[in-house]
Amino acid sequence: MSEVNAQRETVARKGPLAHFKVLDLTRVRAGPTAVRQFADWGADVIKIESPQHMEVSDGWGGLRDGPDFQNLHRNKRSLAINLKDPRGIAILRRLVETADVVAENFRPDVKFRLGIDYESLAKINPGIVYASISGFGQDGPYAKRPGFDHIVQGMGGMMSINGHADKGPTRVGIAVADVAAGLFTGLAVMTALLERQVSGKGQWVQVSLLEAMIAMLDFQAARWLFNREIPGQPGNDHPTSIPTGVYPTQDGHITIAAGEQAMFKRLVVAMGCEELMDMEPFSTEEGRSKNRVELNAELSRRTREHTSAHWLEVFERGSVAAGPINSMDAVFADPQVQHLGVAQPLVHPTLGPVSVVGQGFKMSRTPSQMRSTAPTRGEHTDEILREAGYSDGEIAAFHTDGVV
């Protein structure tokens, strides 16, 4: 065991998913996001990656100790095996015998070529839930295209409704398609595991970035499907509920969401401009939406007269939905964010104390658990092979032959 590995603190796995074993063959972001949902809630997640001598990265180059990789791959164990070697495939197949979930985001044809597709592995373990994530689906005219978040944001409609119309299409500042696909995959796998309790059988779960992106459009997509209405780029305005947007202050900007009639009334009362409530065309929600430019100009003229802190205090007293526009440091300095414990502490064996982004939901009896930072490549290889029944002699031979 290396010095780095010896320094790693061991914390017992526990949580509502502690009885599940997940084999993680995913790379980059969507797949790791899905598998993280299991790792944080106690599942034994085995990250399967190529041995160092193969010089194959996880899509991150030399950034393994960087914040993104560490945030995605916490709470996992790492097994480094060569899947181009039949003995490496044999190791994977043995692990499948006792696994509950296999997750992969290979190109659709790769798993069939390796003989580790769902049908092949279901013969070994009929209860296996097999999750495949792709850019555009496992089949169809775009199945072989490489899928990237940026591309799918464009194809899936997000860029057409984001940003300002005079600035052209605008991508979202996070990997929204990747993250959505990952979360949908986690939900789908858990649904399949619940169904398995009834049928005793696993199944093949398929998620694409394109489908996830379109599903995330929600009411914007529904506007087209129901009314054949093509949404545009509303900038900082809400597409239909006005005033909802960003407003200038004496020292910056704030956000206000007051499109609903009662909230708009509270807004104008708090601002001391009750006359706007009775002024045409601002007296109705429809009128405010159609005349948003004029209304926003009226409100902006007033919000510029005082500081952001002044207005946020006024709106807090008046029960008006409003908030600051925080930079990332201000986000994590916010007292409510700190109260919620969004930043979760960990100790990295070489970097020392670090923090990762916690889970987006809480459970009263079985909370999520931050046990360890992302593993080093192959950190748990020997440990996992012994658990699978391989002898020390066999493991030594695997190392000698470059199988692990």
C-alpha cells in the first residue's frame, strides 16, 4: 500500500443504499453525476478505470486532484483493470455476479464489442440494472455522434431561449445537459431497483443528454407542444410572469419576482409606488407581460435610487420575493447556505482539508455521508480483487502481466 493510500482515513459505509454495489464504468460528467447519487448514500461504488500504464485518462487529463474530479468521484473505490485484455473482462464479469448496478457511457457499439452489454451481463446476473448514458440515444440516426453538453444545449433548444435576443444564442453557465442526464439516470436506476423488488429482474436503463435537455425545458417545451408557440430569448425577464428579472440599484443589481397579482401589489406598496397597481396597462398580469419594457423602466428608475442592501431589507419587511445576485464566494458565505451545510468538508491525503458540494436533498434518519475524497487510480485494486475471490498469487500475476 502506498504512503498516500495509507494516509487515507477509512470511514465505514452506511446509509439507505449501503446494501447496493455499483460498478462505475462512466467517464467525464453525466455518468459520474449519476453514480455519485449512490456513493453519497452509502452504496459500494467501484470506479473501474484503465491502469496507469495504459495512459488513458478519465477525460480530465492531469486534473485528477482538481475540484471538479474530486467533487464528482468522492466516496468511491477505484479498481484499475485492462478491459482490452480478456482477463480484465473476466474480472469485470466476476464482479457482476454480486453487483446490483452497472453504469456506462461508452459509445453505443463499444459495450457490444467488449461483450459487456446488458444482455450479456444479464445472463450472469439476471437482477443487474444496467444504465447506459449517451449523447443522443443507443440507436437512431445520431447514435454514433459524440455527445457533449455544449452541443446538446444547442440541439435541445436551451440556447434558443437563454440570454438576450440582441446577443444571439447563449449557453448556460453550467453543464446543464450533463447534470440533468446524470440525475435522470440516478432516478431511473433507483426506479428499476424498486421494480426489481417485485419482479426479481433487472433491466436496461437508457438516458441520453438530448432527452434530458428537452425534459429540462419543461414549460417552455410545453408551450410549443400545446400551442405551437416558439419561445424566444427573454434575457433576465421571466418568459411570461412580469416583473420577474434583474433590476439596477445604486451599487449593483438585485432580482425581483413579482409577476403574480398579490406579489406585485406587495412590491409597489413596499416601494411606495402604489399608483402603478392602478395604472394601465400594469394593472393586470397580462398587461404587465405585454408591456414589460415600460414597466421594467419604471421600476428600474426607482430601484436605482438606493443600494441593494436597502431594497433587500425593504422587500424582506414587505414579504416581496427578491434577492441578491451573489458571486460564488458570496454564495458560500451566505448564512442560509452555511446553515444548510451545502459545503461538505473532507480531508484529502495530499491536499489536506477540502470541501465538496453536498447533496441537494436531506433525509431525517439516513443522511448522505462524505467518507472520502476521490480515490487514486487503482487505489483499491488488490482489495477488491481479494473480495472477489482472487488469490494473492493471481493478483500478483495480474500486475506482472499488465491486466491491472
